[in-house]
Amino acid sequence: MVNYNQLEMHYMANSYTAVTKQDGGWWIGWIEEVPGVNCQERTRNALLASLRATLTEALVFNREEAIRAAAPDYTEELLTV
């Protein structure tokens, strides 16, 4: 089971850009840097919370998928951009 609080702390140094807009009675938004991370909520605050949660889940999924693809003998290197 993934501990999302610990994962969020791991990725805390990273910043992502949320593109948001109100469309009728809804707020919609995307994370610029990660394709597929998009949400729709009734309020801006709820939208930002959903984007954070969805981004965290996407990062976990992408990491697990990369490790499965590289297993069994892989190394990990931290990169700073």
C-alpha cells in the first residue's frame, strides 16, 4: 500500500503548473507538465485539491510502471532540472 503523505513529501521540492478556468458552473484544470492529469470540480479550491491528489496518483503509477518495465536489475538516479 502506498503512503501518499510520504510520497508527497518526496516530491515536495518539485513544482507543477495547474492551468485552471471556470466554465459555466464548473472549474476545470490540467497539470501542464504531466499529460492526462486533469480534473473538474464545482469550486476552485476543490479543483486544486483534486489536481494535487490526481497528480500524486499519476506520479506513483508512472514510477511503479517504470520499475516494472526495468525490473529486475535496475538502478535509480535522482535528476534535478
